Amino acid sequence: MNERLNNEGLTLVEVLAVVVLLSFVFLLIASTQLFGQREYNTQSEKIMNEESVQFLIKDITREIRKVDDNSKIKIGTTHTVLSIGDVVYSLQDNELKKNDSVWATDISDFNVKFNPARDTLSILIVSNGSSRTSDHLQTSIYLREGD
């Protein structure tokens, strides 16, 4: 009796090898996806924070242009408070506030200086989001006569 064995099908070792290889492929795809999602969230938060700071700088400029007398513009002794008429911009607990409402968060520095020789107001805002670096946004506002 010369009976042939049926060798069709897979052995347990072959099945385990396929499972291990598919697991490695899945882990590679999942880690790439998670890294991309984390980087997207970090960049989105950074961009939103930069936009709010840029909007705040535009708002400060608008308020300065509304003032009819430059003597209504006052800088606090610590250079972290700017008063323009009735409006007060200040840094408190890493939040940049206009009057009492929060306009930007994760701010490590808000520095305002007046240069009387050039009639300019220099504003430096340092933002520390969850990103790896801090962003320095700086502007100079030229004060005009009658502003």
C-alpha cells in the first residue's frame, strides 16, 4: 500500500510566521500614523497660537491709532503692561489679556518699550506652545502726531 500523504494546507509554524510578519507591518503603520497625528496636533496648536498673537498685535496697533493724544499710551514699570486710554494689555500667568479677557495663552514674555528718539513702540511677544521651540513675534509701531 503505497498511500500518499495529503500535504495540502499550512503548518502551525507557517501560520505563526505570517502572524508575526503581519504584526510587524501593522506596528509600523500604526506608529507612523500616531507620529503624524501628534505632529499635526502640535503644528495646529502652534499656528492657532501664532494667529491669536498676530491678531492681538493688530488690535494693539488699531487701539494706538484710535488715540488722539500719545500721552494716553502708558507702559508699566515692568514693561509687561500697556495701557492705551481705557484699554489695558497685560501678561498674567502666561496669558496675554486685553482688559480682563484672555486673548492668547502660553505666553512667556510680553515686553513693551518706547523709543523716544524714533517715536516708536516696540512690542515683543514670546510664545511657548507645546511645540519644541518658542516663537518670538516682534513689531515696532511708529507713533504719529495726532495718534
